[in-house]
Amino acid sequence: NAGVTQTPKFQVLKTGQSMTLQCAQDMNHEYMSWYRQDPGMGLRLIHYSVGAGITDQGEVPNGYNVSRSTTEDFPLRLLSAAPSQTSVYFCASSYVTSGRHEQYFGPGTRLTVT
Amino acid sequence: QQPVQSPQAVILREGEDAVINCSSSKALYSVHWYRQKHGEAPVFLMILLKGGEQKGHDKISASFNEKKQQSSLYLTASQLSYSGTYFCGTAVQAGTALIFGKGTTLSVSS
């Protein structure tokens, strides 16, 4: 099993550009989520999904879109990048079974917006 | 919404003990603990479900007080490998979003 994979590992964007961060998992997990991590702020939830075709907003959804057309993939789209979106982005996945959904994190994408 | 962790930072020598607390203003279904090393992804440590259970993992254990909506992570006889940032994540229902605290940085020196 590859677990949770994220691409790219590093990305530099100019303000106003758009891009998609990719996330895939091969564990047949129903639940997938995106977090951003900034110094001193912990992990903040952007969007999450409890299954294909179902998504919901987290704590900081503005400026980001998601869709979940398959169980395996959960891409995060930045519509018009802003310097405030400079961050490390983590994708995570888990089962939704009896609440024991320990999350497995991908390696992260380090994004810089200039 | 975000759970509150305390303290923000802990400095220990090898062999010393530490306690990290996590509290929420909401009624919780579960509390999750993760450890993150610098430059790496968070790694799962343990889950505690409502009911006040206590769990252990080597010399790291945790408790969940459902009445207080508070969880504590206990690190005993700390080792250099325990260094990192510890996060608690909380969920109000089974299968719902996991919201993390800001983290507690633990530094263990020899």
C-alpha cells in the first residue's frame, strides 16, 4: 500500500494563479480531509468528505474548492492564489467505523504564493 | 471550536515526565492524539472514546474525562525520540470532522 500520497511536494505560485493539489489514498477509506498548517496555528481543517460525492466545509474553507468523484481521490483547488495561502497542506484519510477513525496523513505540499 | 492545549511548550531532560492537556467547550465523542516531527507529517498515537477510557502505548498513555471534556496525554520516563509537537484532535460525533488544537512542543535533551 502506498498509503496517502500528495503531489506536488513543493509549489511556488504567483498571486492570482490557480492550481490543484492532488491527494490519493489506496486504503479504501471513506473519510478524507485537507488541513493547512501555519506556524503557531496548528492544523486547521479546510474541507472534508465522508464519501464519494459528499463534501463539507471545515474551519477555513474560503478560497478553496474540493470535489470527491471517487473514493481514492480528493483534490484541493485554489481558485485565485493569495499570499495568505502560503502554507503547508496536508491531506488525510481514515475509515468511518465506530468513531475509531485514526487519520493517516500524506507527506504534505509546501506552497508559497508570491 | 478549536480545542485548547496546554502548555504550549515543555522542555525536559531524558527520564523526566510530562503531561499535556487538551480541553474542549463542546461535548466530545472522541479525542485523538498525534505527534509531529519537524518537517514530517503528523503520526497517530491513540484514540480515546467518550466513556472515560484510558489507553497506553509503551510509556505514553492518555485519559479522557467526559464530564470535563478534557483529555490528558502522559509521557513517562521521556526519551529523546519523544521530542516533537503533540496535537490533540477532537470529534463531536462518530465520522465527523476532526478539529485540532494548536499543539504542544516537547523538547527532550540528554
